[in-house]
Amino acid sequence: MIQGPNRTEAAYRAIQMDSSSSLKDFSENRKKYHKKYVLNEVVEDKDSLAATTGRIVETLLMEPELFDSRFYMSTVVNAPTNLMLDFVEALYKHTAAATNADGVLTREFEDIAKDAHADSGFKITLDAVLKKFVGSDAEIYYKEIREVRSKGLTVVTTQDVTNAEKVVEELKTNDFTAPIVNLVNSARYNVYNQLQIEGYVVFGHMFKSMLDKVIVDHQEKTIQVSDLKCTWAVENFYDEYYLYRRAYIQGYLYFHAAKHMFDELVAVEYEVLPPQFIVCDSTNYACPLIFRMDDNTFQDAEQGFEHKGRKYPGVKSLIEDLKWAIKNDKWNISRENYLNNGIVKLG
């Protein structure tokens, strides 16, 4: 039976190779890509509550034994929210930036707090914010994330986990999703969770991917890739996630990752189906749905497309742009504008 590399998530992420995530970053912000993947600088990505819920759900559903290696259970019942959360996150960011290699803080806390206050958007004074912060759950939460994020752990609350457990139960019992998430290995099916694939080539560039779930159906001779997403608005997934977060890039690359991984089966007429997204509600209210790519959306993902007057770049052109930027070490200008000698036509 085919098996992917057996390594930890941290080891997988340490592999110096592009992925759908890095290509998405490049498509949205070349400066961020350059700092994160070329200069290897630490770039903090602020997780939304829905994204954190998704990671917990994914772990509890597919790899529950790895929960403790990914998450730290906070001692607070409720994490800070709204502006206080923004203040805590900003405080953490400036604290991390002011901490040297020996773990010593090189700036006074008061100065760091001033910067965090400016970033947070609080309209009340810093003194008023600190009165709310000092001795509160927010301060405990700040100390926890400062301690454990450097170890690669995500701080979560009991409420976060309880909610995620309800989402997992819904996925396992819902008529639409249960046949997928509950499927196990049998004479007919091979089921792979968190399948790591590296070294596959798309348009002359090498990639790695971690596929949430792959089901090989030996009766139908099909290979189906499924990716789990948690969102605030399940039925608006297409506009608010597939397009806004450019998940079509992920779907396109995952298809090619599966073709590479199962090339021996493809050679004997197994078909890799267009990937699908299993979308659940992070608040466990809306019914989970399955959004499935087809030949048209797959072609759009490759070549680029327009939706409601907005253009979305295709994977083919993004890879060509990325290869050009790497080869020429140019990150402050697009390939198109460089080749046009810096002249941009209006209209």
C-alpha cells in the first residue's frame, strides 16, 4: 500500500519547498513571501478564531493523538476578545521583537505597551487599558502565548476545544459528511489522513503538500482529495473563502500532488477527481456542506478568471511570476511591470 513520508507536522513544515500556502502568500504579498520564505524571517500570521477552530477540529477528527503536540490548554476560561485581544496580540508581537537570543527582554514593558496600545486601536488611554489588563485573564493569556508560541504550540481554551468537539461530532453524524470522514481502510478503500507529499512538479516548479484526506476507491478506480475548512458562513464559502483566500490555488496543487503520489494507479487508469472542500461552521450552527471543484473551476484555477469584476490570477502565471522573482531576486516589482519597463497603462 502506498504510504507518504512519516514525519511530524513541524518537520514537514521545515522542508524548504514551496506549497499552496506559500504560493498564495506570493500572489497576495510578494514582500511577505520574500521575508518569510527567502530571508527566513519570522512572520507572525494572526489566526482568526475560525482558523484556530479548524485546526482543532482537523486534529481531533484525524489525528487526536497529536493534540498535545500542537495545542496548549489555557488556564483561562475565555480568551480575550475584540480590542483587548488586539492589544494582547500586539503586546506579544512587540515583546517577541524585543527579546534577544538569550530570552532577555531588551525594552521596558511600558515602552512595549505604548506600541501595543497604538497598534490595538483602543480609543481609551493606555493607563485605562492597563487597568483592565493587569491581573486579568488577558494578562494570563498574554503570558501563556509568550511562553508556548516559541515552542510551536497554539494556546486554546476549554471553550474552544468543547466547541470543536461539537463540530467533529456533527461532521461524523451529518448525512452529507459522515460517509467521507468516517470511512476507513477496507478491501475497497484506502484512506489516508494528513498525507504528506513532496517533490512534485507543476509548471517546472517543485512543491510539497499535506492533504487532509485522500480516498482511493478501488471499485470505481477513483482518487478523491478532500480538504477540511471551518468558516463563519458555510454557504458563502465560494466568495468569502474559495476566492477571498484563494483556496483554488490549493485545490489545483492538491490535484497534482495526488497524481504524483498515486502515479502507479493513474498509469492503470485510476482517475484523480477534482478536489473537494468539506466546509463546516466554526460555531457549529450551519449544516456542513461539500464544495466540489469541476473541470471548469479547475481550468479557471490554472488559467485565471474574473468574478464580479475582480480578476483572480491563475496558478500557471503565478508560478511563472514566482520562478522569475526567484531567478532574478526581484521582489519589489511584478514580472509584468518589469518587462514593460515600469510603464503601466491606465484603463
